[in-house]
Amino acid sequence: QDCNDPDTASNKLHDFTCTCKSDMSIMKVNGPATCSKDECASNPCDASQSQTCNDPDQTLTSVGDYTCTCPNGVVATGGAVAKCIDNECDANPCGTGGDQDCNDPDTASNKLHDFTCTCKSDMSIMKVDGPATCSKDECASNPCDASQSQTCNDPDQTLTSVGDYTCTCPNGVVATGGAVAKCIDNECDANPCGTGGDQDCNDPDTASNKLHDFTCTCKSDMSI
């Protein structure tokens, strides 16, 4: 503030004035003025990002309380060096697993919560403003042995349960080992009649892989 006493010759009291340097129109007689300073007047915000400035308390005791607001309503921190959110995908809102593609359709207006997460395994699975729940049917790649007429089943198709598919033989036996599994063609291969050599084993139907239809016949008496 600048102080001025207009009449020093007569030594008149209480006629001095206090004038604010920040605004010459703010003046008070016989006491200090209440000065104010609009920090936004110096354009501290980033005009290239269309930030708007607001100084809620323009008294000189509250310096540095101005805010810079982005077009989408987000208040930028750091004053002029603040950066508005241009592309929400920059923050990896769809996760870092690499199973989803992120797309922010409107980066010009800095609109929030309009990004989408789309599953790479199935482009029809999409979610707005959050990660999608992606799935992958491992049976789609035909991992089972078609030559053995195995059928594939993937009970849990979330990406966190990879390798849980099963290959089932025509007789209902679940093959182990995925595509390298071997269905039971001939039950006699497992020597179900013993290894003593006194019996003959016969599996009458190996084509369908039917179970428990093999027979053990005594060599000493074919009727047994």
C-alpha cells in the first residue's frame, strides 16, 4: 500500500489515505485498505490446454491458491505446468496383462470415463470406463487329438485359467496331457488278465474305445 497525507501543513489528523498498489481504486482513509490481488490476471494456467483459472481468495494473504481447471472439469495440479488428461489410455486403465486394447475416442475435449477396453481374444467383449472380463476358449484351437475322436471342453474360459481344458475319449475317459493324450484303444494292452501267460486277453471292440468289455480266457480250458 501507498500512504498519502494530503495536508501536512495544518497537521490535520486522520486524513491520510492508504491505497493498494495492486489496485489503485482500493483506498481507505485513516487506516489500512483491504487489498486484493487476482492471481489469474497474470494468466498462470496453460492456455494451450484451454485451462480456466480461478482465484477463490484474492486477499494478499492467500497467494498461490488459484486453480487451473481442464475443459473436462478436472482441476489441474501444479499451476501452469499442470497437464490435463488428454488420453485416458495413457494410465493403462485396462490393465497391463496385454489381453485388452484401450481406446479413448475423444481426447480433444478431455472427456473423462469414455474410454473402452476390448478383449483381443474376442472383439465383441468390450467395457466402457473399466477393464473388460476377457475369455478365451482354449478348445477353439483344437488342441485334442481328432484322430482319436477326442472332444474338448474348457470349463473356465477366463484368461487366468489357461491349460484347464480336457480331452475326452469316445468312451467317456478323460485323456490326460492334452493333445498328446492317448485314448485306450485296446484294454488288453494294460495286461488286465495278468502276466503269467496262462490266459488270453481279448478286447472285442477297440474302435469305440468301450471300457470293461475285454475277456480273459484260460489257455488250459477255453471254456473258462
